[in-house]
Amino acid sequence: MFGLTFDKLLIIGVIAVFLLGPERLPYYASQLARLVRTLRDLASGAKDRMREEMGPEFDEVDWKKLDPRQYDPRRIIREALLDDEPPVTPTVATTAPLDAAPAAAAAAVVPSLEKPKSIQAATDERLRRLAAGETAAPPFDLEAT
């Protein structure tokens, strides 16, 4: 906690004894104990109030996930992209004529090494449409500004 080890706390205590003297040391020690007790009561009161407001869901929350030190934007984006869609397996057209063999082979060989599943699904769909002879129209969004 704050990089304080037992050795450092002991040195701070010895310095406090010399600075405060034996007359004022008991008073400041009791003030420190009162401060620690008050902080502990505030923390437990906040925890009890959270438990009361959240109900039984309070015990189900994974508090380690909400730790700000665990925030990694790359991981969050990766999980958001991967969790939305089920994996899509590419299919090969077996009834394609002989002159369409290269297009069917291109549809069968879909690189999937470093692409997220949502991008992989879009690539598979585009290759399937191109192999079927459809024209590749650019996407158009009516709601875009």
C-alpha cells in the first residue's frame, strides 16, 4: 500500500516519537486510531449501502473485471467484435462448371489467420457472391451523414 514496507513504517514511527515527544505521543496515537476507525466505518457503510441498493446481484458482480487497471481498449474491442456473431465456415460450390474452377477455388481458400470472425464472415460472403457471378456493389448507408 503506497509502497510502504514495515521498515519504512518503523522509521516513520521512530521519527514521530522523537518529534512529538512522550507527552503528546499518546494523544496523537489515539487520534490516528480514531481516524483509521472512521475510515473503516465509512468503507464498510458504503459497501453495505451498495449491497442494499443492488440486492442479490451485488454478490454476483466480478469486481476484478471492473478494476480500472484491467482496462485494455484492444481487448475490449476484440471481445466486442468476436462475441457478436457465430463462426461461419466457408463452403465450396461442387456443381461449378470447369471454367469457373478458379473462382470456386478462390472462394474455398479464404485466409483466416489474423482476421476477426466478423471480418472473416464478411469476406466469406463477398467471395461467395463473386463466385456466384453477382456484381460487387459498394455498401450504402442511408443513415450516414
